[in-house]
Amino acid sequence: MEPPVPTDDDRNRRRAALYVAPFLAIGVANLVLLLGWGLDPLWGFAILPPILAVSAIAWVAFAHGFDRQPQQIHDRRN
């Protein structure tokens, strides 16, 4: 049995994850640093959702090709 061939969608999701991962890591590292400095843990619940939401929006944007020109998107569909 042959291994499955990755499709464009698989590559786009992987590329999006690679682009978003550093920013997500920086946001979580900043949160851990702030909590380590003695910030009230309740602030963690206030700071973490925007970090996750912006990372999710960025992942969706990269996965669906916002960074490509309209002509490139049209060429890929044909």
C-alpha cells in the first residue's frame, strides 16, 4: 500500500501552521513570563484568549491564501 500523497490543502495547512507557530509561541512565552513575575493568574484568562484568537485568524488567513495575488489564485483553480 502506497503512502497517501499530500494534497494542496494539506500543504496549505502545514504552511499556515509553520507561519503562525512562532507568533503563538511568543505570545504564550510572554504570558508565562508575566505570570512568572507575579501577575495575578486571573489576568492569564484575560490575556490568553486574544493570543489564541489572533493566531487562529492568522492560521485561517494563511491556509486560504490571503498572501497570494488574485491571478495566482485564479490560475491554481483552473
